[in-house]
Amino acid sequence: MDSVSLGDHSQIAWWLLGLVVAATVLVFEYMDSVSLGDHSQIAWWLLGLVVAATVLFVGYSFVGTFVLGLFVYYAVRPVNRRLEDHLSSGLSAALTMVVVALPALLLGAYLVVIGLGQLSSLQGTPVGEYTKFLQPYLDVSKLQGGPIDALTVLRNRLSQSGVLQQVLNQGLGVLSTLSGGLLHAFLSLAFAFYLLRDEHDLAAWFRAEVGDRETAQHAFLSAIDRDLHSVYFGNVLTVLLVAVVAVVVYNGLNAVAPAQLSIPLATALALATGLASFVPIVVGKLVYVPLGLYLAAQAFGTDPTLLWFPALFFVVSFVLLDMLPVMFLRPYLSGQSLHTGLVMFAYVLGTVLFGWYGLFFGPLVVVFVVQFINVVLPGLLHGRSVGPETSPATDVGSAPADAAGTNEPSDGTDDTATTGDGPSDAG
């Protein structure tokens, strides 16, 4: 995990080393009964265990970074595959990252910073109370004030004697926060870029060395690829789009609101409206209905002639934050997806268990579990070899690409060379 200390890393390293040593002992118990050629194979397998342990350690240490990069990959993959029809894989990947992924991440970061700043003003408490789950990537409390506030604080502190060192320390803290956040953002974007650029090579390697289209390995990972596309590009992108629309709606309505009425914490409530879109059917009602009732009560108590504004608020919110996501955004973006309740629990419990990156890691875990049950578990339970067939007893999760009777990839493009072979196929 990204927030573990050096001591935690040391403990993990010792556990991994212990596993390697234990495996070595078990292997050497059988060394006397094998030939010299088998000894060579065993040595290579032991080296493979060491390499695997090292990779697992690095992945564990930067799991948030890699999971965010995986999310970015699936979010922009349809755009990249359209561009690949006209450009080289490297150029299309670079253009996709610069034009789509980077602006989207900057916009999301901006909305979160502004929203959390407004939340802090509600209680009069530091933003850190709301943003500690973002550590160690981003300390919003050091950034949300803006350059004017930062200059004001700097001028006030410099005017006092004996605080120059404190100001310098705070400046170094801000610099450290910014550099750490930028580093992890860069690593995530770089990871997504190389997945986009090299996905065809990874898929070809997987089919040649691990399993072709008729194997259980290919069926398992191609189904995972389809489900991850549905979850990441579909549901999460729906939430982001609803949040952006809510920001425009709430702040736009504030521009025409009477002086006595205004939407409090407009950007923060817009983010909450986006998050409420995780709940099927309920979507924005969880936020805009109580907010509309609050505005109606304020208007009735102040001047009943102002009730036109709450009515306008209800109509605009119902059309743009309720009907639009339910009837157009989610069906268009999600396609065939997991059970909506299962996805909701994945988002909520993933965030509770793992922190901020649980928003992406929770669904990843659920997808692996569902497809293990669909593809692998039936063969194990019935004592037969595991094949590419899926369980007929459940329709939860996507079918493998070929099992679904189509050679089209999950994002709907015409690139049959990469059917179901996203980066997950590369193991």
C-alpha cells in the first residue's frame, strides 16, 4: 500500500524472503530423486519465485499508483483504439494521454480540491479532517487556499520575528506534497501510456506463451477484461460526468438565484451528487431532493414569491442529474456489466478497506472473484479439467470474448486482433 512506512516495507520483504526460503527447503527435500536436468529446472523455478516476490513487493508498495493507471487505461482505451485506425500505436497513445487523460485528471483534482475546501468552511475546521484519506499523495489543506492566500500567509509570517524557519519548513512541506503527488500521477499516466502503446504485443505474447483463444486462461482473462471495461469506463465515468454536470447546474443556478436564496457549498454538493450516481435508480435524488426541500423551506420562510427558484431547481436537477444518467449515460457507457448491487458494494467497501484507491481496487477484486466463479470454480468442484466454458448457473459478469459469440473487443471497436486481450491478458 502506498502509505506504508519503511518499517512495514522491511517486514513485507522479510515475509517474502521467508516464503522463498520455505519453498527452497521443500524443493530440496526431493532433490535426491531427480536428475541433473531436473535440478537445473528447479534452480530456474527458484529464481522465478524470487523475481515474482520482488514484483509483488513493488506492486504492493505502489498498488494505488498502478490501480489508478489501470483505471486510466480502461477509461481512455476506446478513444485510443479509434485513433489507432489512423495513427501509429505510439502516437495514438501519446495523443490520447495528452488530450483526454491528463485534462480529465486535472479537472477531477480541481473539483475535489474546491469541494473539500468548501466542506472545510462549513465546519470551520481544517481541510485535513476531510482529506487524510488522500495521504500521502496530496495534502489538500496546503493547496486549497490558492496563491493569494499563500502570499498573505507568507507576508504575515515574515512580518513576525523568529518565524522564518517555520515559513521555510512549511514551504518545503508544500513542495514535498506537490512533488509526491506529481510523481505518483506521472507514474500512473506512464503506466497507462505503455499499456495503450504495447497492448497488442502483450496480447500476442499471452496467446503464444500462456494460452490461445481455446484455453481457460484466455477465457478467464478476456472475461475480466470485458468486465473491467464495463466497470471502469462505464460506471466510474458516469459518476465523473454527473459530477461535472452537477457543478455546472448548481453554480449556474446560483448565478440566477435570488439574493435570499442560494445553493450552499455548490461544488461540494455537486461532487456528492456524482458519488450518489453509484446507487442504481437513486442517482442524484440522494442529494438534490433534500437540497431542493431546503431551498423551498428557505423561500417559504423568507418570501413565498421566491418559490419559483426551488421549482426551477427541481426541474433542472430532475432532467440533467436524474433522467440524463439513468436513460442515456449509464446504458450507453456501461453496456453489459456486473450486478449493480455488487458493483455498489465493491465501490463502498473497497474505499472503506483500502482508502482512496479502493474506489478502483474494490471493483478489480470483485471482477476477479466473479470470473473465477464463472470460469474456474465449476471445473474444480466437479473434478474435471478447467476449460473455457463458463458456468450456466449464473449470468453475473461478462462472458469471454469468443464465448460471447463475437470477435469484437469489449469497447466496441473493430480491432479483432485484440479481442478480449487487454493488459490483463499479459498477466
